[in-house]
Amino acid sequence: MTRQMLDRYLSQSMANQVFQPPLIAQRLLSCGIIATNCSLLNSGWVQCLATLVLDQLRSVFSINSLVVIDKMYKNLKIPKTLQELSRVQIHKGLMLKPVQALDKLNIPTQIKNYLLFHDLKVDLMITDYKDTIDHINDNGVSNVVHV
């Protein structure tokens, strides 16, 4: 489905180089990791992302084996804290880029850092991504080098 839409709008060679199925799937999974850790998920978005990833990989995986998608589904079941909900709503209300908008506000540095997602644990996100990519590689789907 996604592949057909891309083929319609891009030259075949560009689509094959830039949007190879494993590359799209990996980029989607990266977005999923960030969305999960930033508390931006909703069930419709997770379901669409999971469907797109599985469609792009053209293989039948157990969803539970794809660490990123599994964590996204589990994250949906965890109630968000008031801080997380507030941060999301504040970001939705900003008219400028968060860095620019928050610099104009007279708020404590600790709150500003929280609103800029300084509390995210990037190492854990990288580990989740690597575990998922390892699963994809083990199933012979990936064709690119990974970090």
C-alpha cells in the first residue's frame, strides 16, 4: 500500500534507493521509539505504524518480537502522568518551535528542560531500536548497515 503510493509520485530509481522497504520500516520504527518515549502515542497511530512496518517488511513477524512495536502497545496501557499529559498539551499549544517559544517564557530552567524532553533516556531508545533491527536482520529482511 505505502509502496504503491510512493511509486506513483517518485521515479522508480529514487524510490528503490531511498524508500527500500527495510529503510522505511526502520525509519517508522525510529519514529515509534521517539513517540513512545515522548508520550505521544494513541492506539490508532500505533496500529497504523505496526501495519505499515509489517507491510514494508513483507514478512510475517510476531508483533511481540519487534521490540519497538511491542513497547508501543504496552505503553498504551500505562496511564500517563500529569506531567507527561501537560507537556504534550503545552507542545500542542506552542506557535513557535519549542526551543524558541520556551526561551521567551519566564519559567525555571528545570521546567524548561522537562518541556524540551531533557529527561528522555536516549541510551534505552537506542537499545530498543537495535533489538528490533537485530530481529529484522535475523529474519533476513534488512539489507542495510545499522549503528
